[in-house]
Amino acid sequence: MATSQRPRRHLASSPFAPKPEIVDEVYEAGARVSHDAFGLGRVLSVQGSSSVQVDFGRGSVHVPLPCRSMTAL
């Protein structure tokens, strides 16, 4: 018996919060970012969908993607 993998519908009257949608951010060179540990920075280069190199002022850091602690500004 095959089961479908449809997302379950969330009822407004449910006491349980729905699962948050995970959005993969797209980064490009020159974009400003904010990181929870390193602070504000600027994207220097993008290595495909695997990592980005970001300059945070104190030095550049390779950040693996997806990174939930970094957001594009």
C-alpha cells in the first residue's frame, strides 16, 4: 500500500504551531550579510551552492551553506 507524502494541512484552531518553512537564501558577491557569531559582513565570493566567502572586517571566513545563523540584508 503506497502512501502519499503530501504536507499535512494546519488547522487554525490547532494548539500546535505549524512547522516553519525553510527558505534557502541566495547569496551573491558584494551582498551584505549578518551572522549571529561574526556580525555584519560582505560576501566576497560564492562557491556554487556549497559555501560563501565573507569578509567580516576582522578577516574572511568560508561559511558552508545552508547556514541558518546567516541572513542576507
